[in-house]
Amino acid sequence: MIIPKITAVLGLSVLMACSQKPVEKITNSIAEQLKSVKGKGILFGHQDDLAYGKNWSYVDGESDVKRVAGDYPAMFGWELGGIELQRTHNLDSVPFSDMKRLAIKGYSMGGINTFSWHPFSVVNGESSWNTENDVVKHMLPNGSHHKEFLIQLDRVADFFKSLKTDDGIAMPFIFRPWHEMDGTWFWWGTKNCTAEEVKELFRFTINYLKNKKGLTQMLVAYSPDRNFTTLDEYLTWYPGDDIVDIIGMDNYYDLKIQDGEKEAVKKLHLLIGYAKEKHKLAALTETGLENVSDSLWFTKKLGKVLGDSLISKELSYVMVWRNDPKVHFFFPYENHSSATDARNFLDQPELLLLNDFNKLKNK
């Protein structure tokens, strides 16, 4: 295990760096590992990869990425929605007990785990996609439901604290809350709250989890959707350099329209420029084509974006969404029409699967 010195790239405060030494060192190892392979390849990630796929679920050792490409993804994505209500399963029906076990397994194999969170409203109990009522202003300090929000955060923190290895080491991870806030589909989006309210919510969430609950092993990703054309627009909801470690973007739309990959490249260039200026990491935090309806999408769309000379040098990782064939899937399964193309895409030297990542970071 690499135990590097603390660097500014983490964006952690001096207070955090001086507390809970073992956890702080593990946190640094994630960032340092990503920094150490930057320019050598982009980590490939897949949501719920170890949990289920085409015609299987919760089978030890299974992975649709491994079935198609011969190796596991280097990053594993998970969703927390429902944990705040003490549910046993998340909103995608993944048992939190299995999520915990599989996330720890992914970490033990050398991978990195990243968590998104689509919480249910503290105001009316509705899902993240219900935008009929304003929610955010009621969650903030002095809001009518702030105490209820603290209870939600406590439950998130309890889950994160439970992510420990067999020898009791706290598992480092990436947390990506309040994403796609530039869209209108979530109650924390542009339809229901102001940019300043989102900033305050974001800052409060991270400060509470790190300072109050001691989760210093957490790196934080900021990821609006693709609804921006300038850096100022991208930073509209940005909670601050002291809060964010990973400069990210979610982008499905640009990669499914004609010549949209050119727009995706321009936007990633903006992100990368800011990340370099602030000594942070850059990532394409969520993308994919639903049901992979274009059999050449991986090489002709995503591959063209990631093959850009600046992006291939500076981007840390890319994450495609989950495979639940009963609903939708974003990575091909065996014998799917796009499986060969996906395999060819992942065979490119700039894409890193788990074994690639482990070899490079141990050099």
C-alpha cells in the first residue's frame, strides 16, 4: 500500500489532515493512485458491476464487463438512495448488505468505489425525480426540515463508516452527491432551487460528513450534467475548492447525437483546464447509451472522446451506468451485438481495467 505525503490536490483542510491519521493516509492513497496513472490510462468503471447483469445476480465473481472484456472494471459504482429511510434495499433493489460486501470486495481487489445518492425528500417522502414541491430550502440550516435532513446524513454516515476491511481499516471511497443539478429532473435541480441553495446544500453535506462524522477517507466529486458551454456556466453550482476533489461531468446526451462527441470533448477540455489550474482530478463521472442501441457506440462515440490527446492525458476515469436488462443496460453482455465493439474499445491502451490499474499503480 502506498502511504504518500498529504498534497493539496485532495482539497482537504488542515484540520482534516491532522486528525484520524490512518484514515487520512488511506484517503491519500486513492488520490495518489489516480495521479500516478494519469496520462498512462483512463480507469473504466461500471455501476453495480459486481451485483448483477444479464441472467445473473449476486453470483460471486461475476461481472458483465469481465465476461465481455476478460477483466473487471477498475472502478465500481453504487447508489445509496433509500439508505436515508433505513430501507434494506436501495432504489434499484440492491440490498445494502450486499452493496457493503461487494464494495469491500472491490476495494480488496484493488478497485475504487464511488457512490451516488438519489435521496427521498425529507419534506414529502417523494423520490428524487418528483419536482412538484420545493425541498432544498427546507433542508438547509434554519429550514423547516433541517433536523430530518441531519438524520438522513447520519444514516449515510453510518453506512460509510461500516465499510471496513477485515482488519478494521476504513475503506476509502468517492462520494458524488447532488449531481446533475443543472437539469430539471431532480428536486435539487434548476426548476426547484437556486444555485446558491445548491452550493449551501453541497457544502453543508460534505462539511457535516467530514467534520461532524469523521469521514476523512472520502473524496468528493462535483458533476453537473452537460448543460454548459463555458467554465462560468459549469461552476454555477460549484461549492468550492475546499469541498471538491474531483472535477466531473455526467454526459449521456452529447454522446447519442450526431457529432455530439465533439461537444463532449469541448466540455471535458473546460473541466480539465480547471482541474489542472486547481491541482484536482478530472472525470467523466457518468455516461452511456441506454441498451447500447448503437453496436459501434463504444469505439465511435465514447472512444473518440477519450482518444482526444488532452483527454487521454488528463482524465482520471469514466463510469458507465448499470446493467439491469429488465429495465435497461449500458454495457453489453455476452453475445450482444455491441460486445465485440466494447471489447475492442477496452483493448485500447488508454483504457484501464482492474489488472491494468493494479499493475500501473504498483510500479
